Amino acid sequence: MMVHPTCQPVRLHTSVLAAAEKRLLVRLAAALPRWINSDHLTTAAALAMLGVGACFWIGGAALPFVIVLLAVNWFGDSLDGTLARVRRRERPRYGYYVDHVLDAVGFAALMGGLALGGHASPLAALGFLCTYFLLLVEVALAAQARGTFRLAFWRVGPTELRILLAAAVLQVMRSETVTMLGRTWLLFDVGLTAGTAALTLTFLVSAVRNGAALYREETFPRG
């Protein structure tokens, strides 16, 4: 059984937009009315991601709403922790647990919507989902074992991924397919396959680095 450490892990957010996003989130948190709390934002983010999956499943006229719901998801998911810190109403273990559970459910809904809506093959969606969960487990284990919670890899974090997904939706509204190597492919199949490869590489690099670091930290002295 994995146990989250009693001390809060150090957040490592090194994405391209991290610094500007942090300044914006602090301002938004300060401007929110007092009756809105972190739980409201977390709930809104989770419902928005479920809505994204539903819109992909429905397809057609529902696709533009994906972009709106991604914005709502960003607002709630990015701002809930910031609001708690600004108001000094933090619940680190509760927030850590709930955020990870809802992220897992939301991502499963996203991949399910893509597959059920015919925007991606089930195999491509399942492969991406499995590697995403693999990396999610690695991040959680690193937070427990090393006290560092990494929010971005290769300068890409959740916000950048939402932007890429929104751009893909705009392209899908024009055409579901792309031509590569003399064949026609579903756009999301190409993107998910590339994403699966990137996530697999990220998992391997991160796991090796963390494993090696822990080995060095806990090496027995000679003799």
C-alpha cells in the first residue's frame, strides 16, 4: 500500500507557461468571491472533463463545446490549489488524493469519448491511457519516496496539453483525417500514438533517474 508522506512534497512545475500562469492564478484567486471555495473549483474541473468526453462521444455540433469545457477544466483544476494557498485553507493530503483520483477518472472519460465517438481507434486510446496511468503512478511514487511532485516534463505541463488538445479539436472540425506515408489516418490516432511514445519515454527516463537517485541516497557504507 502506498502512503503519501506526512510532509507536503515540493512541487516542481517547469512548463513553458508555468511562471505566467502562476501570476495569473494568484490574481484570479484574490478576485474570487468568498463563497467560492476550492471544492467548488475541483468539482467544476471534474464535471468539465466528463463533459469533454461526452462531447467527443456525441461529436458533430458538440465538438466546439470541448474547447469551452477545457477552459473550465483549466480554471477549476489550476485554481483550486492556488485558492487554498492564498486563503491559507490548505488540506494537502485531501487535495492530493482527490485531485489524482479525479484526474484519472477525467482522463479515462476523455479517452473513452474519443474512442466511442470514432475520433480515435480503441487501441490508440487505450494505449495512451495505459501509458498516462503508468506515468501518473510514477509521479505519485516519486512524491512519496523522494518528496518531489513533478507537474511537467520536457517543459510541457497540463496547460500546454490542454492547448494542444484544443488545437486538435479545431483541426478535427475541419477534417478528421491526415495523410501520411501514402495512407490516410485518423488525426487523433496519429497524435495519440506519438503521445504514447512520448509518455513511455518520459516514464522510463523518470523511473531510471528516481531509482538511481534513491539507490545513491540509500547505499550502505562499505564494510
